[in-house]
Amino acid sequence: MNSKKNGFEPLRPKRKRRWILVALAVCAGLGLAAVLICDRVVTRAGRDACFATPDQVPHCRVGIVLGAAPNMTDGHVNLFCRNRIDAAAALQKAGRVDYLLISGDNGRKDYDEPTWIRDELIRRGVPASRIYRDYAGFRTLDTVIRARTVFGLDECVFISQRFHNERALYLARHHGLRAWALDAADVAGRDGMRTRLREKLARVAAVLDAVFNRGPKFQGPPVHIGATRAGQEM
């Protein structure tokens, strides 16, 4: 069949490549716009709710330590995690929170973020009776929802770096949890840059989680902080 006789002329290779490049450029532009919009939305959630020192934080019964791996993939100490532990200990000692809830990943028998962080907090002088663990805090979304549905909280203080606190606050507001945050010291250098780049995509995921109203990986029976003995956490 002669395509010219039917009024249709196939795209020449150069024109085809040009249209492919235009389509890729449009997709890249839309993706970048989505990242920038989500970043702005999440950043706004932390406005007037993130504090630099414990004495600025409103008193709250429970502070939630957002978990992190104790070590980086190269074996070095994870400064993000260590700085969160330091901030959490300072917040509890200042009397701004009565209890600490450590939320982290315990998805394997040989990996237990909440217990490792708890032990470090005890070494810093926080009483074991004041520390609870959420073993199913696989994502920030899981931590936020489980804080309400499992641990019965209606308000809390998040403890992490500023960028992470903003995302936790965004999710908390979406799920009806009143929250503030104490900003742990940030981390500079290559590790800090890599983490902040990943955070851009994590913010897109957080907005999508809110839009589609996604739930946590696991729920569980209720744990009443202060009434249930520490050590019987979920």
C-alpha cells in the first residue's frame, strides 16, 4: 500500500527522534514539577512546628524517635541516627516529654533498630521504664498511623532531622495527629547530600500516600503508653 496516496506519510527517522526527545523533555519537566510541588507542600507542614532546642518544644506526653540504621552501608556510624538519639535524650531529660516511643525497622531477626536505639538511650541516662518500642515502623507513614491506632496517641513530638520531621508532620496532619518536632543535628558531607537527595523522592511518595490514603504494613493490638509496661510493645 502506498501511504502517500492515502494522505499519510511515515515520520522520517530524524523527525521521529525529535518527537521522542520532545516527549522525554515534557515527561522530565512534569516529573521535576511534581518533585518541586511536593517538596513545597511538605516543607510548609513544618512551619512553626519544628524547634531547634528542647526548651522551645511544648510539653507532650510522648516523643517519637524516628528510626534509622545504626551504621551506614560502609560500616561507619550513622550520624543521623546518633544525633537523633542525642536529641531524644536531651528532650526527655529536659522534661518536655514523659515517654519516648522508638519507631523503627525490625523486619529481620538479626536487625532491630528500636532495641539498638533504646539501649543507646539507656546509656545516656533515660530510664528503661520511660522507653517504648514500635517494631513495625518500617516507613514514616507506618509510624504516624500506628502512633494513633496502636499506641493511642492524639498528639506527639517527632525527633529527627528537620527534613524528616517536616515529612512526619505532613503525614501527621493528614491523619489527624497533632504534632510538633525537635530537630536533631543535621549531617554534612557526602552522606548528608545523598540522604537529602533521597528525601526529595520520599516527599513525593508521602504526598501520594496521603492522596491514596494508604495504610501501614501492619496494625496490631493496642499498647497504652504509661499503662502497659515497657517491654510489651508491638
